[in-house]
Amino acid sequence: RIGIRHLAAMDTAIVLFALSFALRDRSDFAWHATAPPPALALSFIGLAALALGTWYGAGLTYRHGVHVEAVEVDLSGPRS
């Protein structure tokens, strides 16, 4: 369940940041242009979703011990 929550939070963050980017695209990304309020709101909500997903991911790693197993790779080249 925690893995699904982590996935959902991270996917939500990506979608929110993409929507914010699309709204900011109208400003030509000029340094002097202010971002539209909906774009800023989506960025802050995306940041909250990212923080929640990070919290779930840290719980998976440190509390439940979910991690990628290390595999030794032989990089010495082909064997004769």
C-alpha cells in the first residue's frame, strides 16, 4: 500500500509541475515576467505532493527496508 501511495504522490507531482509549466509557457519564460497565479498554485501543490511522495519513499527505504539489491558486475571485458 505504501508503494502505491508513493507512486501516486510522485505521479501527481509530475502532472502538477507539467501543468504549471504549460501555464508558464504563455509568458515566454522572460525573467521580468511574473508567473500567473494558477501556475504558482500548481507549483506549490506539486511541491507538497513531491514532499509527501518523498516521505513515503523514505518510509519504504528506512522503515521497511525496500531497496535495490546490489549486483556485482564484471567490467573486465569478454572472457577468452
